[in-house]
Amino acid sequence: METTGCAVVGGGPAGMMLGLLLARAGVRVTVLEKHADFLRDFRGDTVHPSTIRLIDELGLGDEFRRLPQSRLKNVVFPVPGGPPVTMGDFDALPPPYNYIAMMPQWDFLSFLAGAAAQEPGFKLLMSHTATGLVRNGGRVRGVRFRTPDGAHDELLADLVVATDGRHSALRTAAGLAPQEFPVPFDTWWFRLPRYPSETGEVAGLVPAFGPGEALLALFRNDYYQMGYLAAKGADARIRAEGVEGFRRRVAALRPDLADRVDAIASLDDLHWLDVRLNRLHSWHINGLLCIGDAAHAMSPAGGVGINLAIQDAAAAAEFLAPPLLRGRVTTADLEKVERRRRLPTVIVQSAQRVMQHAIFGPILSGKRTKFPAAALFVARHVPAFRTIIPRFIAFGPRPEHAPAFARRTPQRS
């Protein structure tokens, strides 16, 4: 049985960032990730300016920018019979934080893991699945886990942090249940090829709407990342229609892409996201803290979930590194993290609920087939509107900075 200062369960963006930051403070930290690698497609490929700025403050900006990526600088809505309308212009934000970096999440997580591995107190255990909590004297004292060979063991820690996502096993083990908010849609992600002869800004975002459905297209270098949106409960209908029926739906929404829908070989190429919007009433119990999706699952609207989770990690490191170095973390310390991050969570989720009520709900219920004309009019004639939304998405209501103990001067090559 091993011991550590902080056991972080979940090797996603929040867990890897928290592990890196705490290790830079000198805390012994162990991250347990249940998968053998980071190779999971369509898992939040957006890195927002708030996170890029944090990476710069850590002295890792040059290395980050060398990773394969494209830059999302605008959100464009096509308008039948007229020119497209730019709803969000990230390029209008002050550089160098005037874009969203689009990159496979496995590259981003490998980048964070590599940086954390440089710290002597950091340990990453892949293929280690958390199965429960170790309790003693009314306090969480560690985590139970299963090793790659199926053996069961325990890791004792001064603090356990759950970053294991919207279906958090540790949250359930702690008896914490989130408050659920209604979500009118689910998303099915897939890819379509993008031909070398095609023009248009890489990483642009273009939506299309139809009766009871919508389709998002994110431009990548050699493919389109597509997101099909339909009412919750539609997965059975989509499966019953078969791949030919789904191809017809995509072609009807985007006739310009009809020549390549055969690239959807089968419905196995669709990655279904059961969209959730929820948050815990309390993010902690004595010895355990939940952050990221384990504390608050976000809608994909705005793509802000990953970056909100990373901001949670930055705040958690700031408040928890000192008591972890002393070897005693109190519930008052955990409350400081929750108090700091609860308001930004409520604000962002409230904005997502408004979008669901005003836009996605009516469209996906079939009551409306177009994006609200009033919003298009404002976007076309009020230039300031095109920067308000991007700034909110780019930085959020309370962006965090890297703690002083984690900052490094970048190494120039």
C-alpha cells in the first residue's frame, strides 16, 4: 500500500493540469487514469484562450504552439438568400489570445503529462481504475483501485480529488448526487473528408438547421468534424433508420457535403454524447473534492466544459498546495475552492440554459427551423455583439491564472 499527498482520479484535462500544478508546488501527487492511453476521439478538442494564457504562464507556450493544431477564429451562420453572418469574431480579441486552438485531446493530454513528468513528485498510473474510497474516522483517507492485471489495492492520500467526469465513480462512492437540469438534445459526432481543393478558413464553425435537427461543421485541415444534434431520446430512431437514413439526413442539411456521406461506413462511426447539464450542491466531503465534470457537467454549447474544468484545477492548486505541503487539508480549504468556482459555473450553465430555451429547444422540437432572426440582425448591425460572445467563451466569467509557485521561464530552443 502506497501513500501520496494528493490522489487525483481521472487523467483528463482537469486531472492532468491539477497534477502538474501541484507537482510544481512540491506536492507528491499521483494521477490514476483507467484507460491505457489518451486515444479517445471527439473528446473536447477545444483549448480556449483562458487555458492558452495559463499555459504561457507555466512557461510551456512555445512547446504548446508546436503541437499540431488549427485555429478557430470565427463562428459563421449561413443565411439563405444572403451573405453569411459572423456571430462571433475571436480574431477581434487582443492577441495572442484571439483564437481557440483545435487539437486532438490526446495530444493535449500527452503534452500535460510530459510536462508533469519533469517534476519529481509526480506519478501517472495508466490502466488503474478507481473502485471506491478508503475511509477512516469520518474522513476519506485514500482511494481503492484495480491494477492492469486485475489486482486490487489502495492508495492512501492526504486528499483525494475526483476528476473522473460526468459519470464519476468517486462522486457516487461519496454519496454525492448532482442536481440535473433538463437538456433538449443529444449530439452524435462523426467525420467527413475535406478535399485538398476546398477553400475556407481552417477551424471555422458553420451550423445548419432543419426541422427537429441541426448539424455543426468544424473545419479541420483534412476533414470536417461534424456534430449532429437531435432531440433527446432520438438515438433509437437513428439506429432504426440505419446508416442510409442517417446519410440522407446529413445530405439534406448540408447538400454541399452530400458527395461524401458514404464516408459514414456504418452507425459505428457515430459517437453518441448523452448531453448532461448538472452540478453538485456540495463539491466535497471531508478528504474528497470534486472538480470539472465530476462537480458540474456542461452542455457542449460554446465548448467551454474542458476549459472551465481547467480553471477549477488552477484554483484548486492555488488554495490546496499550502495545506497539502503541511500534510493537513481541512473542509474549510475545500470550501474555498468551491466558493471560488461555483459562481463561474452557475453563470456559464445559466447562459447555456438560456441558449437551450431560446435556440436549441425550439429548433429540435420542430417549432422553429431557423436561427432566431433577431440575433442575426443584431450580429450583422451591432459590431460589439460579435466580440461580447467570443470574450465570454474565450475567458469565461472568472478566468484563473497560474499560481506563482507553478510559473516557469520558458526554455528557448
